[in-house]
Amino acid sequence: MKIEPTNLPNSPVQPSKLQVAKAPAAETAVTSPVQPNKDIVEISVPAQARQLQQQGQTVDQIALKLNLSAQVVNQYLGLVGQKQG
């Protein structure tokens, strides 16, 4: 970019003394990708129901914990048509 004294109204500055200020270069931050501390595994709701059953929980307890109906828990556990015990 060239600045002429005619571009500046009533400028006492001589053309040889005009300078254009440049903006400082933006610094680029170098970052590494975030590494998770642990692997996260999410198990499905039916798998959670089976796991709770293996831990000795009843169908009603599992239903309450997983916010499901007892009928759905029975389906997940393969107990459809069987009596709750």
C-alpha cells in the first residue's frame, strides 16, 4: 500500500517520512489432540438389565433402577410368559 501526502488532509509530513504500520503477525498456538484418560464403554439397557440380574437384583429392582416397566425388563431377560419370582 502506498500512501501519498495527498491522501492525508493538511498533512505536514513529507512523503519520504510516511510509514505504514503493519499489524503484528498472529501467533499460532500448537496444541495436541486431547487424549482421554480412560476408554469409555457404554453398555445397552438390555445388557445392563442382564448384568443387574446376575448381581442378584429382582425384576422389580431392575425396572426401578433402569426406569423401565417390569414387562420390558422381563422381555430383556427373556422371561416373557414366565412368572416373576
